[in-house]
Amino acid sequence: MEQTDGTLDKVNQNQHMARCCRLCGEEYEYERWKLGYKMCLSCGDEMAKKVVRCVVPMHKSNYVLITDKDLLTGVNQKGGIVK
């Protein structure tokens, strides 16, 4: 809420500061902030492109999330990672 002297009250100042992107500093949508995102859509998209994930099944076991490409070498050779 804007006060009579043209300044923002303390509650709205905190919401405004929290809605600034942590990477570029631009303000983003309130709905996105309510969902818990701390960065704007374009910066979030760039960050998501940097992380590469792959899910692989292990022999007689469960699925394992792999984020390092080197770990995929020899995976699922009936005993784990073989190099």
C-alpha cells in the first residue's frame, strides 16, 4: 500500500524486494514468487538448460539418477560402474 507521502509501507517493500530475480535483478510475476521461485522465467530457463540429468536402471536394483556424464561409462554391467 502506498502511504500519503508516496513511499511504500514496510510490508510491500519486503514483497517488492523478494520478487527481484537473484541473477539479473529484474522484477518478476507475483504468482511465480508465491510458488517459491527465486528467479525470473528467462533466468530459470537458462539454469535448467545447464543441468543435465539421466535416469538409468541398475541391474537387479532400482533406478539411479546420474548427473555426471563420466558416471554413465560402464553403468549397468551387472555389478555397477566399470571403467
